[in-house]
Amino acid sequence: VSILGLSKLRNIAMSLSVARMWNQQKWPQGWVPSHFNKHSVAAATLADLIAAEVRIAFPEGAFTASLLQNTGMLLIAMGLPDEHHRIRDMHISSQQPLEACEHHILGTDHAELGAETCESWGLPEPIMAAVRDHHLDRDPSRPTLVAVVGAADVAVGRMGIQVQEWCVPDTGDPAEAL
């Protein structure tokens, strides 16, 4: 504890707990939990590192918000497998952002569903906001928790660590988010 620090140990424990919970589920065809877990943990780790260097409000929420930012995708895949397949197919064929495909088919997107889940879990509002808004445009002159979470998501995707292998990489510039 003295070497790593309490917050880093909390982050490790949370990552392992979430990964274990997801790995116990039955997944629809085409959903690979290990891709989801790798992206989530990589984005969370990067967001935590960025938040340590950039002055933002609630930097301690960066890891959790990034770890949970795509929870709504998971909920769609598990709870609405037919719609999930339609969203995936539309995303691949049209090259439109995943959120646009989700809105077209569901009338909402994974970010909103994830934020609602965070709210039901009683997580702090800054984490809910970062999960909800991580795909929105940001003002690069004013770094925020949302910008850090969004930048980590884009950067990890650009490194080839997609949430799912069929996900079209976000074309956003992670540097512009900060």
C-alpha cells in the first residue's frame, strides 16, 4: 500500500472485479469480452495518467469513469442482442459513428445508458457526466474530466485496442481533447 498508494490499489481491485463480473456473462455472437476488458482497462489507465498531469476537477474519477465509459455498449449487447447485431452491421457498413447507429436503432446511445447505470449505482455526478459525454466535442482550452476520458478512449482506440474488433476507430484527435 505504501509503494502503490491506496488509489492505485483501489483501481486495480475495481478493474479485476469488473473484468470478473463481465467474464461470467453469456455473450451474443460477435461480442468478445476480452476486447472490451482490454480497451476499458487501457483507457482507464491512460486517463488516470493524464489526470495526474493535467489540472482538472475531480481527477480521482478519471480511472473509474474511463473504466465504465462503454458499459452501455455491454448492456446493449447483453440485453438487446438483436438490436446489437443491427447496430454493429450498420456501423460496419455505413462507417457512421457507433453512437449515431445506436440512436438510429434505439433512440439513445451507449453513453447515455452507461451514465444512467452509473447513476443507479450511486456514483458521483462527475463520473456520470464523463461517461455520458465522453464522445462530445470539447473545448481544448479548458481541460475537464470529460475531455480526459474522451481523449483516453480515442487514444487507446488509435493504438489498435478497440472495444470490439469490428468497431470503426474514432476519428477524433486525442490531443485536441486536451
